[in-house]
Amino acid sequence: MIRGVRGAITVQSDQAAIVLAETEKLIEEIVKANNIVAEDVASVVISTTPDIVSAFPAKAVRTMEGWSYVPVMCMHEMNVPDALPLCIRVLMHVNTEISQQAIRHIYLNDAVKLRPDLAK
């Protein structure tokens, strides 16, 4: 079974080092919370709000140990008025036997505002 695992994090500013570090932090938290290994990941889709342009967050994933063969793609979110700024969102497609209800979605920093019902 393939399950979608969601997550999001905000950054303090659009600086490449910050974008990459916070993306890696988010991925590591998702992996830890759901006992994910890279070999079980079918793909990762990462979106950023339009105010993030300094770096491709996918670079942070591709450079993690064991993740170089995982397909990763970046894109921009829709530019919706009053949307949460400086936000990186992740949708990870994982081969797992975990039930949909048992998946732990991870929201960090100000991104907890996006899904307070799922933030842990």
C-alpha cells in the first residue's frame, strides 16, 4: 500500500542555507515519526510559497544519506491572499503497512497553523 505522509515547516527568511536546513529537519521528523526508510519512499513532492526562491528544497532531500535515488520534485504553491508566508510543504508517498489513521503528519514552526488537528 502507498500512503501519503504530509508535513510543512516555515522558515524565518528566504536564505538558501535556512531553506535547506529546515527542509532536512522536516524530512527527518517525518521519517522518525513514521519509521520510514528511503527504500520505501516512492516519491517526494515539495512545494514552497512564492516568496521562497533562494534554493530548491529537493536538494536537501537528495543530499541526505541513502536518499539520492528517491525521486523528488519542487514546485510553487498557489499565490493565495493571506496565505501563510515562507512555508515549505511536503507530500511523501511511502510504501507501508501502516493504516491511514496511524500516519503521523508533521507540522513545525508556524506551519502548525495549517493543520492544528494533525499537529503533534
